[in-house]
Amino acid sequence: NIRIEVGQAYNLLATNKEPPTHYLIDISDAPVTNRRWVSIDCGTVNSDVTSVEKSKKKSDKQKAQADTQVEADSIENVLAASWQPTFCATNRGSSKKECKSLRADHPAATQFSIHGLWPDDLNDKNIFPCYCGKGQAVSCRTKRKAAKDITLSNKLWEQLEELMPGVQSGLHLHEWSKHGTCYEDFISGDDKGADPEEYYAETVSLIKGLNASAVGDLFANNLGKEITLKEVKKSFDKAFGKNAGERVFMNCSRIKGKDYISELWISLGGTIDLSSDIGDLIQSAPSTDSSTSRKPCFEGIVTKVNG
């Protein structure tokens, strides 16, 4: 419910693409995050403000360097919510411990599971910081070994066993090393930085909010059936407000000639804590057309676990 005021000037932070359809502006008193997107029809850009558009015209070399250069306070997050039955139906997943033990009565058979929570600059298709535990962030295309162990409370570990089945294969170690070490590393203030307990506790809170929503209901009520991206976006709008569906990206896996929904990537803006409302975070994020050039899956089957 934030509105810009007629006659008021706002700092222009970024454009969503070239030519732009939306501007990212600074609204100082807005809740959750003061960085908000507005249509270009909402105002005019001062002719003296040219640096933003010039910055979008980087050379290929500069764009490559962007992978390892991350600006403070420029990072949002992506919640990667996995549909575990699809992962387990793939060649890659079928041999995993968590897949061999997956049964129809397991929570992961009928709800979203945690793949990860990924810090990302959602206004830039190139920047995606990873492996911040040992110095400056590097490109996520870089491969590094995962931590051998991390410390988590017993209560949180029990939650992860249900909501992140991949812990059986060490997924939590990989995700912490690659993404968790960058979590809240690019914000200013007292909340800067996080340990594994905070990172996973807040990730658990987000996935619970997703599973308890109309989005979770859509998938749980359509096991074995095909649904469309349009239906998924509609469920996001129903659960989290108008245009929330423009901040979700649907992935599918091709299995025996058919597309099965494997994962949702959900854009989140603002600083996350245990009291955060996932709907507010979604509404505060840029739309996916500014953060990826990939093509989404437009329809797929919700994999059902038999037995």
C-alpha cells in the first residue's frame, strides 16, 4: 500500500531492462524495504540522471567481472523450493538416500522441500554471489568443497529432516558453504551476517509459509496431474497479493518424454527474520524478468509418490 507522491522526486536506483518498463526507486519510509519498483508511466527521469542507464551498457568484460563484484545493500534472496518426488524420479536423484526412503506418507511427498535460500542481486542477471566464507564472494560457477560439518540445534535439525530431506546426503553442508556464507553478508546494520542456525531457521520459516498457503494447496490437491505456470502464478496472487506470481519461476525435469515440475524459484526482497511475512518479502522483490534470461516451464505434472 505504498504510493508515490505527485511532485516528489525519488532517487533512481536501477532499471529492469533496456528499454525499461519499470524503475527501481528509493522510498525512504517504506516498510520491509525502501527499494520499490514503479512503472515508467508513473513519472519522468531527470535528464541529468544518466548513470543508471549508462551502467546497463557494460562491455562483455565488465559483465564477466560482475560475477565477483557485489555492491553492499544490493542483494535480495531466492527461495528455491523443491518438489522432492520429481527430484527422486530423476536419474540424478533416484540413488540418493532421501529418495530411497521416500514414501507416500512422508511429508516431502505432498509439500515443498528446501533446496536452498540463495542471496542474489535480482536487478542484475549476472551477479550471483557464492562462497563468501573465505574472503570475497565469487561466481557461483566456481566449484568448491562443502563444509565437513556445521552446528545446528537439535530442534532445528529435526525440522530440517522433514523439510529438507537432502540433509541425508549432505545438502545442508553444500547449501551453507555455497549460499549461506553469503546470507546477509551484503546488508548494513546490526543484522549483517549470519551463522548456520539463523540461516536455516529463517529458511524453515519461509518454506513453512509457502506450504501453508494456496500454493501448497494447489500442489497437494493435484498430485499426479498437470498444472500450468498460469495456475501457479494465480495461486501466488491469491496467497500473497496481486502480481506476486510475477516473482516466481517454475522449473521442470524431463522424465520419459514428459515434463514434471521440479522446483519453484521465488524472489524475495528486504531483510529476512523469523517474524517476516513471506508475502511481504515477495511483494518487495523485483519480478523475475529482471533477474533471469532463462525460459520457465509453462506446464508440468505434479509428481506423485506411489507406495
